[in-house]
Amino acid sequence: MDMKKTNLILTLLLISSGVIAQTTVEPAKQIIPEPNIGLSITELLVIALLFFAVVLLVVAVTLFNAFKVMLKEQKDPQPFIKYQKPEQVDYTEWLKLKKSTPNIWTKLLSLKPMEEEKNLEIPHAYDGIKELSNPVPAWFNVLFYGTIIFGAFYLYYYHIGGYGERQDDEYITEMTKADLDKKAFLAKSATKVDEGSIKIDAAQIVNGKGVFDANCIACHGDKGQGLVGPNLTDEFWLHGGSVVDVFKVVKYGVPEKGMVSWQKNLTSLQISEVTNYIMSLKGTNPVGAKAPQGEKYEEKLAIDTANAEIITKN
């Protein structure tokens, strides 16, 4: 009865400790950073609880065995027997009494003890030299026959049955997979544009107008004539008039001038599209346009346009 109570108490302690650990750690999930070993917090907790459970199980089994020994000793006490040193024997007699069991190394190399050397002698001698009949080691036989069996399976699997891909087929498969990966990479990278890869692209103007109408007309007007923000149709610019300059202003903004950053609200492709639309507004000069602001941009614009045309042709 005492042992059953002890096991019941240990089980309840295990369950309660698991519940306490879950209730104390789970609320902190959002503030603890993700571990670097590729496991989530929940998985780490499960592993920790399993380890704790194993430790408790080992402790419980050890205590149970100790209690069994104590109870057995109480029911049937054994008298104390004083240790008696055995009589010392000669080495030769000790070798005869000792039962030699071959180890793994001896079995693999097919080694025989020196006492059996006479049984291995070949019944002939050359110039008084006797030869021993040493068998082929077991490891060599295992490798030899294993390679034969492996070769038979390999021949049937790849050449006769045609279940596996041969070198030429593997090459074609790898090249096909690489081509698909390349297409997926190019399709993914095509939507990622930054100030180092932005270029003038007339195909983006239509989509750029939609982005402009949805986000920019409140400050720059429906035709880019300028309201709160500057006029986008003339040759004067506050922060540079190249396609790279316009892209950076849209992406990062100019907080001190009231221009917000759009990199969190728009994708890089949308920023590229609206940049190209803004570049297409140059020289339109709509009615009621705001007075020029900033510096006139001419020479850099020509250089950027030439470079963009070269990039487009290439």
C-alpha cells in the first residue's frame, strides 16, 4: 500500500509540474525570440517535459527497487558474511581454469589462440618450415559476397528493370530542375526593384497611374500639377529629377518636408510603377500647375535617359 501511495504521489507531481510549466511559459511566447536550432518554443517545452518525465521515472524506479530491497531485508534478514580471499594459483593453472571468450576483433579477423596452433599446421614442411592453414577472415568474406549481391541488385534495378535513373537521365533531370529553379528565381526577382535596379519602363506607366491615383493625388493633384506637394510636371526638382532620385523619394520619403515613406505600404514593383508614371508627367504642364520649386534638372536627366535606353536595349 505504501508503494502504491508513493507512485500515485509521484504521478500527481509529474502532471502538476507539466501543467504549471505550460501555464507559466505559454503567455511569454510572443516576447521570447525564436530559437536558432530550428525548434519552436512549444517543441522545446515538450522536449523539456519529456526529459523531466524520464528523470522522474528513473528516480521512481530507483526508489521502488530500494524499497523492495529494504522490505526483503526486513522480512528475511541475511547474516553478514565476511569476505574470504581465494587461494592463489599458478599462471598455467589459471589459464586452464579461465574460459576465454573471443571478442569482436578476434571474430572479425578469425584469429585463433596460440594453444590451437598445432591444429592449424599443414602436414608438410619445406626446409623445416611449417605452414599454418589460416582461414580467410570473416570480414573479407562478408565484403566479397556482399559486393556480389549488391552488384546483382544494382544490375537489375538500373539496367534490367529500369527502375532507377542512370547518369544520363539524372543529368537531364537535374538540368530540368535547374531550369525550373531559374525561372522561379527570375519570376520572383522581377517583382523586386530597388534604387540600384530601377529603370525607365514604359510598360509600367499604366499600372503606375493607378497607384498614383490611389495614393498621391491628395498632395500632388490628379495630373501631378502639385497641391500641398510640389509640381511633378516641370523641370524643377527638390531632391533630384533622375529616375533613381524619384524612386528613393517615394520609397524612403522626406519626413522633414511632409513626404511619407511608402516602402511599408507599397511593394517595390508598385514603387517602380508609380516612379515611371511620375517620370512620364515631365513636360505635360497641366492648367493650374504649381509654381516651380527646387533646382532645374536638365543635364542629369539626359544622362539618365540615355543610360536607361542602353539598359533597355541590352
